[in-house]
Amino acid sequence: MNIFVEFTARVQAAVAGLEAVAAAGPDLDLSRITVESPRDPAHGDLATNAAMILAKPLGMKPRDLAEQIAAALGRDDEVAEVSVAGPGFINLKVAPAVWERVLRAAVTEGSDFGRSRLGAGTKVNVEYVSANPTGPMHVGHTRGAVFGDALANLLAYAGYEVTREYYINDAGSQIETLARSAFLRYREALGEDIGEIPAGLYPGDYLKPVGAALAAAHGQALLSMNEAGWLPIVKDAAITGMMDLIRADLELLNVHHDVFFSERTLHERSDGTPSQIDLMLDRLRSRGLVYEGTLPPPKGQLPEDWEDREQTLFRATDFGDDIDRPLKKSDGTYTYFAADVAYFLSKYQRGFEEMVYVLGADHGGYVKRLEAVGKAISGGEATVIVRLCQLVKLFRAGEPVRMSKRSGDFITLRDVVEEVGRDPVRFMMLFRKNDAPLDFDFQKVTEQSKDNPVFYVQYGHARCCSVLRQAGEELPDLDLSDAALSAADLSHLRDVGELDLIAKLALWPKMVDAAAEAHEPHRIAFFLHDLASSLHAHWNRGKEMPQLRFINTENTGSTLARLALVRAVSLVLASGLAVLGVDAPPEMR
């Protein structure tokens, strides 16, 4: 149940019945009419922009039109009060029956309350993490992993058909460096003193298991081969070992992908057949989207690989990019970008209508080029959405955290999760918008206080569960099933704190839609914190005013109504935490 959708329809119906609207004919657009929560709750429960957006096309003053709309809405049985403010804002107070319907729906629908049909089954590919398989996940990857996973959960909850994808960057020079680093660890596993790891190779201890596995599988055999012989063997073993390590790291966060897509498959040719990149280039060339030409030198210092020679260029500027992008260098080799284009084509051919890329903050320059690729390849049929995750700085009691010995030069995801737990990591990574820098303090995120958002929200859920358990103990003969609670006489709920909680529950379906449309799962975290805050505040009022307490053994009618409210809050908190990938514990220890 979404009262904002319901009342938007009611306002549109009231508007459609006005003489001036009927005279304007069917071309008058009523779709821009919205119903929102007023900024100031004192103004009412709902507010609509109907008069403000329709006054001009109707040739009326907004205030005069607002008065007519208000009069029509005043005849609605579920509108208790309607008023016009300022130049034409319309504020509504809804009848008590509306809040009762919201609460019954929350209890009856359970985890489906708030679940949306917004996506209407649209096929969405969310690609996130996609870290180079050259080592364990670090804290920067952690934020992208959590954000991408929560976004995928949110879109699925909002009715999209979601595929979670990881792009394995298993082609290129960094993989050869990885293989040479692993070969050094292989020699070490055979008993050789390899000394200090040379500059340019990966120094972390995480490659020792790969070296040991190579030694167990091949013995001394690889030592007798030249590099051309051992490199592909070690490369495959190193990629497999690193992806196993990455999957294990992601498992700590309860992050699971549906598809692991190998970049190498885009480059592979067999029996003279063209690669996926070759086919992509042929496709673009047949549509006149590539040409042979040169590019002006980039501003500032020239990169080492820049060349003033004719290359194969993609007409990216035709689709909103700043410059055209090279696909093939003058020596005939493909650029990294060529693989990006072929990869998008693969997604499009797999039937995805919306492609979401979750990238690190250092990939800001990729946004326009990816959007251009989407428009060019799909002819505008598919949508490309890029979300950037800003840096995370780690602190302990306000002091910066030192690097991890295990990784060699950075803090690993495993270091963070093993110290504070999965739930604090996931919630706090989402308690700030993805494109804002994040300070993560190990001490603060494990405090059991109202200043720790994840504890505060989880404690809210645990408190609800505790109330329901206590009610079962004190009133063992009372039916506390969801069916019984949803059938309770909810007219007992008239206190301002109770109505505030119901109003917040009513916001949940709207919040799901808004967060999904904006691709912003942090809105869910903020909402849950706000809902938990209202719960705790009302609980505290009950300590001072016994008549407001949830359980009254002398009045089972009010007790059932209030337990219905408690149950609804617990269900919405649990649903929201599930979207974020955070547990909803029945008790806190």
C-alpha cells in the first residue's frame, strides 16, 4: 500500500472534475501532479503541487485554482482537513482510517509491504567491484562492493530483474606482472632464497599460496622452461588463486555475484575466427561510428603512450563525450577502451535494458565515454548509469590506521570485516552518499550507543522483538499472531508519537521507489535510522507516561493495537536492513 500513489490518484480525480479542466480537453497533462510529505509536519500529512503546475496551462491564478481543488478534495471521505497556503500550496490532513489502513497493510503484507512494481521486470545489469585479480580486496573495494550489492538488492525489491556481475580484468600487462610475481613465489616454495621482492612486482604474502600450489602441481618442471613456456601456466594459476581469494573476501561481506565475466574472452580467437572485439569493431564500422584519424594532444603533461599517429577512433563526441576515443592503435593493437566497448555490446546482446557501473572515484573520466558507448551501441534503447564511490579513510579512535602487513601496502577488506564485523561495515559504508568521502572509525562503529547508527537501528528491531516476547509472557492467552494484530481495533492509536510512527511507516513504499529511481541505497539507511529514532523516542515517552506503554495487561484492546504498531515497525526495519544486506537481530548482546 502506497498512500502517496493513492492520494495522487485522488487529487488527479478531483482536478479532472473541475469545469476549467474539462474545458481544457484531454491534452491537459495531469501526470506531473504529485503528492508529498510537507516539509513542516504542522502543515498537514500530505501536500500537493497540483495548483502550481496547472495554473499556467489553465490560465488561472494558482491560489484561485488551489481553492477550487481544495473544495473538491474536501468532499473526499478520507480527507479530514484541507487548506491552501501561500500562492497555491494545498495541504491535507488525512482521516484516521487512512493511518489504520497503512498499519494493517504493514502487518498483513509483512516483508512485501513496500515491495514495488516500479521496475516492471526491466532487466538490469549491476556491475560492481570488478577489482583487478592481482591481490586481495582492499578497503576502497569494500565500499564499492557494499554499495553495488545494496543497490542490486534495492532494485530487485523495487521490481527490476537484476543480474549482479563482476568483470574480471584478466588481460593486460598487470596480469603478466602478477604471473611473474607468482613465479617468484613458486621458486620460493621450492626452497630458493628469493631475497627482497623486486620493484614493480607484487610484494604481498597473499601470493605465497599460489607459489606453493604451483610447486605441488609442477615440481621443478617450470624451472626448466623459458618464460614463454611457463608464463601462461603461471598466469592461469595466479588468476584462479586471486579470484578464489577475492570470492572469499566478498563472502565475508555476504556479497555474491551471478556472473563473473572474463575480459580475456573478448580477446580470444580460435581457428582464425574473429574475437568479440573484432566483431564489435566491424559492427561500429558498418554503422559509420569509427574512422581513421588523429587526436590532438591532451592538455597538460603528455602520457608516455600518447602518439600523434593515425588510429581507429570511435565517434564518441557524436554521443556526448568530450573527445573521440581510440579503439585501435597505429600498430594494430586494441586499446583498453576497445574491450570496454565489446563488453558493453555483450551486455546489450544478453538483453539488458539498463546497465549500472559502480566505479571508484578515480574513474570519473569514464562516465561520459561509457554513456556514449551505451547510446551508440543500443541506439538509445539501453540506459547507462555510472555511480562513483569516493574514498574511505580508516581511523581508530580518531587516529589513522596503518597499513596491513598481509597485503604489503594497503588495508584489506578482510582486516576491516574481521575486526568490526560484517554488519557495521555494510551499514556504515551506506550511511553516507556514495560520492561523498567517508571516514570509518573502528571504535565508533562498534560502540553500543545511540551515536552508532548501525547499533541504533538494529537495537530498534531487537527492542520490537523484546516487546513482543514480553507480551507473550505477560499475556499468554492473548493471540499475538500477525492475523490477530492486523485485526486489532486501531482506533486506540491516537497519541502523537503513535501517529508519527505510522506516518513514517507510510513513507516506506515511497522511499523504496525514490531510492531505486535515484540509485541511492543510502536513502534506505537514513530512513531506517529515522524510523528507529522515532521508535526509541516513543519508548522513552512511555517510561514517563505509563499510559503510553506498549503493554497494558488491564486493557488488551489498546495492547493489541500497540503491538500491531510494534510489529509493523519491526517488519519495516527488517525489510530495510535486508535491502542493505544487514542482519535484523531479535536481541542484542
